[in-house]
Amino acid sequence: MAETTEDDTPVPATEVSRSVEIDADVAEVWRAVTDPAERAAWLGDPDALARHVRVDEAAPDRRLVWTWWHPGGEGDASTVSVVLSPVDGGGTRVVVTERLPAAPRGGTPGTASAGAVGTASAGVARRAPSWVHCAGDRWDSRILGLELLFVAARARVA
């Protein structure tokens, strides 16, 4: 069931999820996700490079979660989780999900807690459809970049 506001208005989607299966073992993919040089190779688009990042959780070879935001935009921070799992027959499934924080229930539209990373205003929910579209396009490119990183590595070996 879709979430609704107090007046039963549907809350727009506030998450984007993308996945890919990569022909590499989990440890290799984990290195590409966590090593700054390798991560820059697939996550180094201008939007990502402009953000401040705070790592919230790291479970080696399984899950990395970070919160990121543009300078001065702490109230519009989003959280990204990267989950790795082995695939039967070899390879790794990567699922990346970026979430906007939910607008506070009963909050005043257009307000947010000053300087609180992870706190969103009702304005975030109002612009969520355009955010989802833009974030989806960015993650399509980023996931393709991650996949191509391993395709290129395999081509050099062959």
C-alpha cells in the first residue's frame, strides 16, 4: 500500500533502485565499491564528485551505506545502500538504492531542521518525482560504469 499524507494525498516515490550482475567475485566487487580510486572510475560523475559523503555502515563483502549531500544542502541529503550477494554459478549481484528521507509527519511544508543531515522538508516530497527521474538516470550511468569496469578488466586479461 502506498504511503499517504494526513489528507490522504499519495506521497511520491522517494527511492531509486538499480541492480546488475557482474562477472566477478564478491571480494573484487567490494573493492571496486570501497576503494576510492576504483570507485571514482565508476561513480565519478560531476554530481557525485560535488557531494559530501558520510559512511554510515560497512559490512565487508556485503553492504555499504552512506549519506551524501551537496555543500549547503544538508536538509536534502539522501542515503545510498550498496548490497552485494553472490550469484549461483559465479558472479555478484549488486543492488544500489538511493533514498530521500521522508518528510516529517505533521511538519510544516517548506520547513526542515536547520543543518540536520537526513531531515527533509515537505518540499522534498513535492519534488520527488523529478528527483526520482534524475537520480534514476544517474544511477543507470553509474551502474553501467561499474559493469564496464569489470568488462574492461576481463578484456585486458583475455
